[in-house]
Amino acid sequence: MDMLTISRVSKTFGNRKVINNLSFSVPEHSVFGFIGENGAGKTTTMRMILGLLQMDRGQITVNGEQVVYGQNRTNRYIGYLPDVPEFYGFMTPMEYLRLCGAVTGMTKKETEDQAKKLLDMVELSHHEKRICGFSRGMKQRLGIAQALLNRPKLLICDEPTSALDPVGRKEILDILSSIRRHTTVLFSTHILSDVERICDEVAFLHQGSIAFCGTMEEIKSAGSGRGYEVEFFRSQDAGAFAEVFQGGSRMERNVLRYERKTEADMMQAMRFLGQRSIPVQRIQMLEPTLESLFMEVTGR
């Protein structure tokens, strides 16, 4: 079952078409990477999913129900983590979650039980200090706990790791990866390494439309970013090889990289090395990366 479906959605601001005939779906219990450059329309799309922004045309459904602008019926299925979550700084984490539970109509016992579980999951259960003293990473973790308080079927995360240090990013990614058993995650970002680490499926948003969409394996196989890399013991051997096999990039003094090459191309290189008795430290096929595909899509 698809938890989120976007069908032929368009949105224009003035004379600028930000979203153009956008269509994709997010399977239940998956972490779905929504990739795009800054300004590509990711946040606009998420605001339409939440019913906060009216689409020009098209349809969005969440858990099988149609999203209607200005109404919040489908938002009972959704938890939302903005890129910069805001809190009442004078509160502790537990006080803030108690307030959120009361606002959403949860019982005191349900709020207390769920808040304790979530604060333990995001490793904030022992923090009694006020939120105003939290680091950016701690606030992001509290934001996840708040977004999951009402047990949503869909968690929407807007650039949750963009301003975090490596430790903070790892903490957030580990949490998002662990909750897929209970919640579907729409993970909007422009940090491609984060997507490769935790996402099951990916959609590339470019100029308001989906350029590629599919599983990680399908996405990578669609690109032409394959190639091979050779690391030599001696720089003179690397130079001699480069004279015969032109078009490579010198990554380091003794390392040559050949992009957009096939396994047959690498086998030809290996035969050459064997015939000339040129020793190498390694020769390996390069897997296509999201970065190389993203460059293809954006024409960079």
C-alpha cells in the first residue's frame, strides 16, 4: 500500500511554475528520499501535502484520503519536522511533549507513556534542563519526538540534517532508519550521502518535475556514472597507462579514474596491464553514486 500519493500536481507563484505536473508515491513503511536542489520546490510540495498551500491542479492522498486545502483531516496521519523546529525555550522536553499531547487531545496517561518512550528513543529522557540550552542536534531530536507523539502513519522531515555536525547527523539518521517499522518517512534533503545511507526509494525533483524515481538500485542503474579506478605502485606506470588509456582523471599521484566506462572497458585495461607486466595495488569497478546521477540530471 502507498501511504502518500501525489498525482499530476502543479503550483505557480506569479509567472513562475514551481511545481510542474508532479507525480510520485511513497510505499508504506519505507524511508523515501525526496531530493532536489535548494529552491527546487521540496518545501512547497510538503506544504501542499499538509494542506497549508493550495495546488493549482492535481490530487494528493495520505493513507487513502484526499488532502483538501485549508482542512486538517488528513493531518491526523502526519507528523511534521521542519528544518528549524521552534519550541518554548523555558520548558523541559517532558513539559513540552505534555503540552503537545494536550493540544492534540491525547489523554494524560497516553501522553506520559508515549513521551517517556520517545524521549528515551531520542536519548533525551535524562535531560531536565530547559530547551533554550539545547544544541541544534538536541532540538532536532526533540522535534522528532514531538512529530511522533501522536503515532503518525507518515513522518515528513524537511532538511532535518542540513545544519548538523557529523555526530548530530548520524544520530538523526539512525533514528529515522529505526522508525520505519512503525512509520513511513518522507525525507527531504539535498545531502545525497544521507539518502544513500537510509533510504529505500528516491525521487529526484528538478525544475518542478520528477526526473528519476525508484529504488536505490534502480536509480543507480539508470545513470551512466559507472567506471573504474586503478591505483599503481609507481607514478611512471600511471603515466604510461594514461598515455594509452586517455580520458582518465588523476585523483592522486598514482590513482587514475575512468568514468562512464563498462566492465568490458575495465577488462581491456586489465589485459593491457597483464601483457605489460605492470603491477597495480588495485583495480576496481566504481558503483554509480547519487551524486553522479544528480549531476547528470541537473546538467552540471
